[in-house]
Amino acid sequence: MRKRLGALAALSLLAACQSVPYTNRSRVVLISATEEKKLGEQAYADVLKKGKVSGDRANVDMLRQVGRRLSKVADKPDFAWEFNLLEDDKQINAFCLPGGKVAFYTGILPVTATETGAAVVMSHEIAHALARHGAERMSQGMVAQTGGQLLGAVLGGGQGAAASSKLYEQLYGLGAGLVVLSYSRAQESEADHIGLILMQKAGYDMEEAVAFWGRMTKATEGKRSNGPLDKFLSTHPASQERQDQIKKWIPEVKAQFPKPPSP
Ligand SMILES: [Zn+2]
């Protein structure tokens, strides 16, 4: 009982209503940005250690070039950006963890197809990190499922820190066979929107986002129930609605952020 009261006090103490950059949507995040970055860095080191980092020079260089352009406009001087390619043709996926830790799996490269296609995916993933969607999901999970227990783990350090790091990997679906806690629909949509803004600011053609989701739809026709696309698709539905919304945003973003000269 006392433990629970303590946790509740901590919850209310930390409950910070913050707003998302660009969209200004306000939400509650219970984890500090510093703590979140630390968890992201731990999870990233773990994933790189367990996975196979690709030595495919051409594609690694391409991803780092995209990363250089997008991170320049992301305006996060506190992030130590890293961009890696992981060898796994079955994983049609990519992610950006807090702290600017980006990885692509080789399986997504045939769908991204070009540098601009890779920029569509990377800008979307970076947007999730900028908007702190992981911390928001974690905070919702803390409140809804486990109350103060997880918060205690995050704040506690030691064994608690290890537990929260594990939770983080689960949250991002990084561990094999773990439950994937997907982003909400609203977060997905928000990442599409902010991703377009980053593309525009970095001088990439936003129209490629429509083309990319078109390719995803095509690649997944008739394959909805099985296969390697499931993981990315379960969290990123390639719907017509998604493409329509992107088409609507493009002229707005163009008006709001006039295109910089080509880098
Ligand atoms: Zn997403």
C-alpha cells in the first residue's frame, strides 16, 4: 500500500503535459528525455550486438547520406546520431530510437528502392523519436497496466533499469518473439506529417512518400496474412487513407516550409 502511494505521488509529480513539435498536440509523458535517451542507447547497443551489422558500403553510405541530411534539419543537438544497416532480408522494417539511433534492415531496401524512398522511411521513424512517441506509449502503459510498478523500475536504477531497458526493447518490437506494442493510429499519422516536414526541410521530394506507400500496398496485395511484411504492416498499414492524407499535407507543408536550395 505504501509502495503504491509512493508511486502515485511520483506519478503526479512527474506528470508533465508536453506538446509535440510541429503539430503542438499535447499529451502526458512520464519519462524524462534524458532517461528515455539512455534507454534508447542501451536498446540500440543490444540490437547491434545481437544482429549482423551490414558491411554493404554502397547502401550504408546511402543511408548515412540520408541520415546526415535529415538529422541536420531535425534540430536535436542533444542527439548523438547513428545510422546502421542490419542484415536481415526477412525484416521489412526500420526504426529510430530516442537519442538518434537509427537502423534499417536490409529487407526494407527493395521497397524503399531509392535514396528518396529511404528518406521517406527514415524521416517517418525520426519523427516518432522527435515526437517522443515511445515515451508516450510507455507512459500510457505505465498508467493503464502496471501503475507505479514500471515507473519504479525506470526511476529505481540497478535491476530496475535493466527491466525498463527490456521493456523498451519490447515496446519497439526489437526482441525476437516479443510482443510488438505498436504506435497508435494518431501517432502513426503524426509521424507521417512530421516526416514530410523533415523531408521538405532537407530538400527531398515529398511526393515520394505517396509513391512509397503505393509500392507498399502493391507489395502486400494478397500477402496480408503471412510473410515478412507482416511486422511492418501491422504497425504501418499501407492504406489508401494514409496516401490520401499525405497528398493533402504536401501542399500545406510546401507553403509552410519553402524548399531550401539543394544540398
Ligand atoms: Zn511509424
